[in-house]
Amino acid sequence: MPSAEELYDEAIDCVAAGDLDGAISRYRAAIALDPDYADAWEGLSMALADKELWDEAIAAAHKAVELAPEEELAYTNLSRIYQRAGKVAEAEAWAAKARVLDWKRQLRQGGKEE
């Protein structure tokens, strides 16, 4: 049986090949093995968004944020999904949260960008 990481890697390969259904299936299998796998939740959210399954994509993106609250990219991806779903106010709110995280990171680094 493949590990959660192997299933995640397979999902990325499926996305690259244009097989969103295969990717979604593998992301879900990875999550079944490791429910706290934030990267798998994020990948799942993006694949679901590419299929325009907005409610599911938004729920998965929220889970990614919950699991990785200091990860700026999780907030940015949630914002992008809201924007693509036509929910501009929500998109702007999550984009603002991503910017705050970025500012905090910069302050911790003494104002130097990575």
C-alpha cells in the first residue's frame, strides 16, 4: 500500500498530466491515510477548483489553512479559489490575511524579503 507521501506525489503527476479526477482520488487517499496532511488538502482544493467544484474546493482550502495557520500560501490559495468562484469580498478578506502573514514574516526577518 502506498504511503500518504507517495499518493501525494502521484496526485501531482496526475495534475501535470491533466488527469484531475486521478489527482483528486489520490489526494483524498493521501488524506485518508494522514488527515493532517496540509499539502494534500491544499492540492485537493486546487484540483477541485480546477473542476469548478467550488464548495468542496473552499472547504478543502479552509482545512489547509486550519492545518497550516502560518503558511501564507494556504491563505493565498483560499483567496484565489474564492475569487474564481465569484466571491470577491471573501477573496479580498483572505488575501488581506495572507498579506498580514507576509508582513509578520518580514518583520521577523528584520524587513528582508526572501
